[in-house]
Amino acid sequence: MDLFLKGARTDNAFVLGDHHQFKDATSSIPHSVRKKRAEDVAVADFNGDTRPDVWLVTKMNRMGKGGRDVLMLNTGTDFIDVSRESNVSRHGFSSRNATAGDFDNDGDIDVYEVNSDFGSEHIVGNLPNVLWENVGNSMTKIADQDLSVPKFIPRIGPGCAPSQDNGLGFSVAMGEFNGDGVLDLLVANGARDGKRNPEVVFTRGTYDLFLGIDHSPNAWLMVDLEGTTSNNEGIGAIVHATVNNKTYLRTADHGVHEKTQDDPRLHFGFGPLDPGDRISLEIRWPSGLRQVIDGVAPDQVLKVVETSHKNSK
Ligand SMILES: [Ca+2]
Ligand SMILES: [Ca+2]
Ligand SMILES: [Ca+2]
Ligand SMILES: [Ca+2]
């Protein structure tokens, strides 16, 4: 398993796992990004090429400026900053925490951010949260490479899990709480602004539970991993789901991000499938075992126990 380490008082770092050792690969991330102070990091395959990419979540400074996030795409050898091309850096929010998932089950990864400000000179108070909707890729030439770059549009307001009037937004945990296959969000509020603006007291700060609603016929699949030779929860496993000649990547990172943890259950969205379409799953376990399961029906929670045998469901 590889690690992206966000710096608090030091630069960001990237290390590659290599047979129980780690080797510094910070040189593979752009110079301009190494010193970028991030509040949270979301790792997912945002452009659908089965290589995990990195989204850095940032807040505004005390002057109410900045807060522009960074999206880096993984080329296989290094990371390329596509924040401008993907529309991500065109909008500045003061974001504290974020999570990435396919919230509309259409097959691409979206991002949800919890926004608030803890005491700039110009903005004090809560801010609406934002749902960055992935609206698809276009081929773009950047740094002499032809890249498939996703475009994101920030959605704010009713229907976008706004949570703007419930104390200072603090963190978000993603899970699928009601069994409909559409991802849901639990937002924690109530962070205090004690030091810089002690006169600002937020007494509400309860939780928000946002249930995702999707009236489309989009198909989904959720996967629970149980390691036997590997660790019990399969942490570090790489899972590919293939259907209709398209392959989707999820990594079993246990949902850990800043201050909180998403449901470790893996969630896939596929867009609409035809009746009879079946999914092929490939699990690369941390033990080195590779397991293939063919004929998986969509719209179910599938438990996979680590084994070296090929099986079908
Ligand atoms: Ca990617
Ligand atoms: Ca999506
Ligand atoms: Ca989309
Ligand atoms: Ca749900």
C-alpha cells in the first residue's frame, strides 16, 4: 500500500510501499503541490483509467482568500496537476473535510466537502457544503501527455446536502445507511471557534444525516472483504469490477481520512445496465493472492472471502 502524507508544518510527501518497506516518491508529485497545505486528502480514480488519483482539500486563509482545491492525476509514473483543466481550482471554498464516492451511481467518482470558516478576518461562520459532481472526461494535452481529464461542477443548495445552518461544519463520514445502494453522508457540526473569535459561539452543532436519492436506473454493487491469508479486513486489497468492457477501481483503504472514517465497505456505481449484464470482480489481496469472481449480479452486497480458487456468483 502506498501513502500520501499531507504536511502540517512540513511539505506533503508521497511514499510507495515496497515489500514491507517504504520508499520516498515525493519527487513524483509536482513542486507546486508539495507545499500546499491540505485539510484533507481524497484518493480515488477520478478519471476512470484504473489508476488512483489525489484530491487535496484546502481552506481559505485569514484574509478569506484561497481555498482552491488541487486535483492530481496519476499517469503511472508521476502525478500531474490538472486543477485548472478539471475546473476544481476555479472555485474557492473553505473546506475542512471531504470524501469521494459515486454519489449518483453513474460510474464516475464525485466529491463531497464540508465547509466552514474558523475565524478569518472577513468571514466568520458556517458555509454551505458542496457536492462536486463529476460530469465526465475529455482528452487534454498537459505536460506533453494526453490525459483523460475529468470535469467537476460544484453543486450547492437544496438537494446537495447543504448543512449551512447547523453550527460549524467539521467532518463527514460516508456510508450506505438505508440499503438502497445510494451512498449517504453523516456530517458532524459544532466545531468551536474559541481562540481567534471567542465571541462567536455556535451552540447548535448537531449531526446531519443526508440520505442519497437517485431515481435513475443506475446499477451498483457493494463488496465486503474478509481476508484469510491477508489481514482479516482485507486492508490494502485492490478491487477491479468490469462490466460492458469498462473497468472500475476501488482500493480497500478502510475509508480513513482526516478526523473520521467512512464505511470500509466498497461501493461501485455503473450507470444503467441491461438485464442480464453481469460483473466480473478481480481482487488482488495484500497476501499476493489474486481472486476472480465472474457472473456477479448488480444491486447487491457481496461478501468475498479470500481464496485462491476462481469462483462465480
Ligand atoms: Ca485515475
Ligand atoms: Ca458519479
Ligand atoms: Ca457523473
Ligand atoms: Ca442510501
